[in-house]
Amino acid sequence: MKVTLRIRRFNPETDQKPYWGDYTLDGVEPTNSVLELIHRVKWEQDGTLTLRRSCAHGVCGSDAMRVNGVNRLACKILMDGIGVKDGDTIQLEPILGLPVIKDLVVDFEPFFDHYRAVMPYFVPATPPPADGRERIQSQAEREVFDDTTKCILCACCTTSCPSFWASGKYVGPAAIVQAHRFIFDSRDGAAKERLNILAEPDGVWRCRTIFNCTPACPRDIEVTRAIGEVKLAIKRAE
Amino acid sequence: MAQVHQFDAIVVGAGGAGLMAALYASRGIKTAVISKLYPTRSHTGTAQGGIGAALGNLEPDSWEWHAFDTVKGSDYLGDQNAAKVLATEAIDAVIELELMGLPFDRTEEGRISQRRFGGHTNNETKQPVRRACHSADRTGHMILQTLYQNCIKENVTFFDEFHVVDLIMNGDRPAGVVAVEIDSGELHVFQAKAITFATGGWGRIWQTTSNAHTLTGDATAIWLRRGLPLEDLEFFQFHPTGLYPIGVLITEGVRGEGGVLINDRGERFMERYAPTIKDLASRDVVSRAIYLEIRDGRGIKGKDYVHLDVRPETVNRYLAEAGEERRLTAEDVINKLPDILDFTKTYAGVDPVKQPIPIQPTAHYAMGGIPTNLNAEVIRDGSETVIPGLYAAGEVACVSVHGANRLGTNSLTDLVVFGRRAGQQMLDYCKNADFVALPDNPTAEVEAELDRIRNASGSVRGIEIRKKMRKVMMDHVGVFRTEDGIQKALDTIRQLQDDFRNNLSIDDHGYRYNSDMLEAWELGALLDTAEATALAALERKESRGAHSREDFPKRDDENYLAHTMIYSEAGKLAVRFDRPVDLSLGYEPKERVY
């Protein structure tokens, strides 16, 4: 089938302002991913088209973008998954709320700044066991934070959040998900510090429970629930 | 003039091996990690099933069994002293990861849970043993995240999206690296006393691959251009179960949980090829079996794939037949293999609880690469002459642990064990070492090449070259090989190198985030690595592990129980089998039966 990609283009070296570029492809299969189509445009028609991508199967988190207005990983969206038919147009834009570097590539530094701010690392509650072996954790304790260990830091959630669009100072859903992964780990001892960080004005209370983040997550993490659990933990600690 | 940075130690690549090296080195010396990706995008994150270590948490196990299985899996080309290092240090390395916070799945006692994986056995009963420590089916993701988190905790310095394109040598001493800052397109020089390369593999040489787009053999190509040797490149693993037709990896853990391979006649064909451990034979054996089934017309509906069946009713029928008490439920499949369900549903429209998964072998892992000794020190010849200050670890390195075929889970083990060794070595080395002076204009050579690519105005698009390379390598330097086929591939690759040098076309002539130029540079690296791979495959006239020559179907220990060294001499490649295999554990090469 024939499909047109309508892509938001911007090259700071040559363009005064962003514009829409239309690229039509023949022979598109229902099982093609959006990434495969973008690659065809880049490789067959216009090599200046710029994007990030790596693993191409939804694990590395490189190719988050707005596909028909919603945040998706381009490699994880197939034509038949979004009901594309012959003659249709798919609209592609960079994710919102982060500065555009070129075409679909945005500056991830502000996103990783928020990530680093929530102590996204294990702080052991106890010294290593004297027997030289692993710490003991029950499978039930392990499952409490299983969902948030799946995060790949693609930024689909954070850049779908109207509160983040309104203020880039908000740490955003992804950073809260990362904090959640440690706050609820039975082996960790720094929950209090993380909850204090997230109780600040630019922490969890900027979340207005709009729920954009949950359907945006390509890893099916219940992001809004995780944020809710962190809010509850802060309230309980008060 | 390029900006110059100075660090005691530089790590190139931010996957598991690179981050482990950086964590260790940064404890005592000024260290920086340079990666062409954001670290969390690295390919370690896609590893699924587990990391091998003889913890013995669920049943008796020992490092000796792990070492023997690794040597046997390697078709006796793996160095036995290296297998010993891997198997002994694996235990401590996995514990270290857990202590760093890695959320492993747990046993009923709350210890690290383990599952079965191909080629890992109880050496007494010969039956599969539970050795793969896992975190659902995203163990690599958890390792990458945990190591990156610890790097943040320890304030390790990162240069994200800096693409290393050259190694600076001053005479025979490494002085630093050259990198393109991708955002600006500007060149940077990183001068360092010690440099570790941990840049991963180059599966993108082949048409069907589990590898990321970014696994392009950058370091192997740089090595050849700098006149340094590579080792055992002809041994490239084809993983048996890539999702048909796109090649995404479906973990061996599916078979570890009881999944079986089924042909068009409904036969569990691995019973014929590996009567004892069947579907859990090592990967080279299973991939060949699948190819033979397909070749003999027993692919599903006559096509190029077979089925991987993990439906509980199928698994339980075979478990009952084998007299095992264990049973698999739909919940087990959902809980233990969540990502696999996601991949098969997204890319093949298949629910593995209800339907078999279509699979085909997929180019997966480089056993060969940059030759190193047990300390991750890079060597320059078969007599193990060390290049002081230069290290390699992880998939890009060839210690050699994996020999002619790697066992599943041993890649993750390799990258933590030898990444750690590289970091420790850099730490020790830098205490008494000084900087090697930078040569005059250290970026000149690579700058000229990048400018040539940026301004290329020929008539051949990179995609045309890339497609031809990937097809010819798949057809002739894949699971089965012949002299005629390999020669054809070599001729084609050389023609494509000529097109690349003389007739390339490029659209993006700018500097900022010029991925058109950098992808083309990567294509050049792939071509050079493909050439060396094909040449090594041509010269090794025997069948061993992943290198299967139809014209030489037997293993030939008399002539080829040695590592392949590929030397780059005055722009020409030369192959010599001059690095002996270490046999110090006393495992005598014998026929491999599974």
C-alpha cells in the first residue's frame, strides 16, 4: 500500500523555523513499523532526515516520538497496529517539552537532570551479608516494585505530561518511576531522602493525575499508579 | 583544531563491560566513558534470559562444571584458563551485582533464582542444570540499569553521544582516541594513559540479526586501520530462535522453561540431533539443525522457519514423557517471559500461551574480536605481546572464553567478569604510567575521511551497498559455508568497499547531528570487518562450532586447534593460526555430543 509520512523538520544550520515535509512510500506492508518507514525515507529519499534509534524492538528507548499526536516508540508501532490503510498519512513530530536539536532529535539533558535528581540508585539499608552471599529478599517483596524496574528512560511518559509541558522544572513521571523502583525495594535504605526530594514543589505534587503517562508507556508500566503510591508514601511519612 | 581532553583512563562504550570497567577505574583515577549512544541505549539492555554463575541456589553445581560446559560449548577452541576465570569469578560477580541493587528474581528462600539454559549441565547426570541467574526475561536490562545507576552514584564522567572514530597511536603506544561530538559535528581528542574498548559486536553485517542498528564493528575496523590484529572473526554465533521474519531475539529461556522446537510434521526434531539434552543443546548445534530441517522441506508450510512451542499443553506433554514432575502453567509463561509475549504479540501477532512462535536463526554474537589476555590487555600477536595501556572487554574482545561457540548466559558473565578486570587493570597501570605524547595533528587522518564522506557526490547510496553486503554475508558466510561461497562473498565485499570509497553519495553535508555521514562511516567499518570475517572463514578449512564448512565437515584438531589471527599488514590482510589454545584445565578435545 501507499503511505505518506508527514514529518516535522528542522535543521538549525539551514532552517529559520520548522516545517512539514511529506514523503510518500509505495509497497508498505501492514507489518512494517513506523521506524522502518522512516528509515526508508532516510535511506532512499532524503539522508538529511535525522532521528535516534538503536535496538529497533522497543527495549533501548531511543526512538520516542509523537506518532499521530501521541507518544510512541517508532519501532514498536506497526501499520496494522494503528489501522493505517492505503493512501493514509502518518504524522510524526519530536516529543514535546524538550528542546529540538534537529528534526526528530531532542535534547535529553534536562530529562536526565531530573532523573539524576531523585537518587536513582541503590542505597543499601544493611551492610553486605557476612557470609559473602546475596542479600535475602522474598519474591513477594521483589514483586512490589517489579513494574517500575521495566522503565527504559525513553521519556514517552514525561513528554506526554501537560504538567511537564507547563513547567520543565517538574521532575516528571519517568523520574518518579525511577524513584519508586528504589523507595519500594525492601533492601533499600534511602526512601526517606527520595520522598523528601519528591515532596518539594517541583516533585510529585505537580502531578494532576491526568493519566497521559500511563497509555504513553511502551513498557506498559502503570505510571500514574506508581506516582500515586509515592504520593501516598509521602503523606504517610508526614 | 580539535578540543583536547585529558583523563587517566578512557572507556569507549557504555554497555555492561564498559560501565563495569568505568566503575572500577573511577575508584582511583580520573575516568571518562565515551559512547555514541546514551548509556541506557546500549545493547546489553536487550539480553534476556540470564547470567550464568554456578551459585547452586536450586541444585548442586560447581565452577568446574561451568568451566567444562564452556569449553565443550566452545568446541574446544576456548582457552581453558579463560574459562576458569569466567566460571570462578562469575559467582562473585553475580553476588556483586546483587549487592549493587540488581533485582534478581528470587527462590523460595529469597536467594537469586536460576533457570536452565542451553549447554549448561550437571556434569555427572549430563542433564541441564539451573545456572542462569535471571530477572524475568530482561536480565540484561537490569544489569545495564544497575551499572548505570551505580555510575551516577559514583559520579562517573560521561561523554554521551560522542562517536569514537579513531585510536591515536604514537609509534606502538596508544595515546588516546578521536571522537565526533554528534550534536555539533566537531572532533574531540581524548588523551589517556589507559584506554578500554568495550564497543560490542557487529551483527549488522548480516541480513537477519538480533543486533541493534548501532552494532557496526567500529572498533574492529579501527584496529585493522591501525595495523592491529583481530582474532577468530569467522566464529559468529547464529542464535537459533530469532523471531521470524525480523530476527528479534527470543530467549533460550523459553526452551529453559520447557519450550520445544517443532517442524512442519509436528516432530520435536532436536531429539534426532541431540538425544540427551535435545532443545537445550548449544546454539551452533540447534541453529544447524533448524537449517537442515528447513533445507529438507520441513520448515513450516515449506517456508524458512520452524516453530518454538511453549504452550503449556505441549510442554507438559513432553515433561510427562520425560518422567519429570514439574509442570508449566499459562501464568508461568506470562510471569517469567513477559517481554517475549510483548515481542511476539507486537511483531508477529502471536500469543505464545495459545500459539507456537515462528522462529529462524539470527546473527547474534561475535565470539571473535580484539585479542586480549586474561587481564583484558590487548595483545598484538600470537605470542601475546601486550600493548601497554590498551584494553578490551565484553563482546568486542576475544580472550578467548567462547572459542568457536558461546553458551547462552556467558556473554553477560563475560562482560561483568572481564569488564571488572579491565577496570582494575587500568587502575593499577595508571599508578605508574605517564601519558603518551600525542602525535602532531592526531585527527588529520580521520578528519580527511569524514570530510570525504560528508562531501561525497557519487551515485551509490549507502543503503544499496549495505543491502548487498548483508545479503551476500547471509547467503555465504552464515550458518553453512563453502569455499566457493565465501570467495564470492569476499569478492563482493571488496567490490562494495571500492564503491564505498569511490562512488558514495551523501545527502547531508552539514555538521550538526549528521547521522547520514556517521551511518556511512559505520558502513565502512562494517565492510572492513566483513572482509576480515570472510577471509578468516575462507582460511579455516575445517568445521568447528559456529564455523561450519560443507566442504570440510569435520573438526581438524591436527591443523586448526589454534586461534585465527588476522593481521593487517601494509593495507593487506593476512591470516595465521599462530595463537595456541590454552588447554591447562586438561579437558582433551573430543567429539561433542549433546
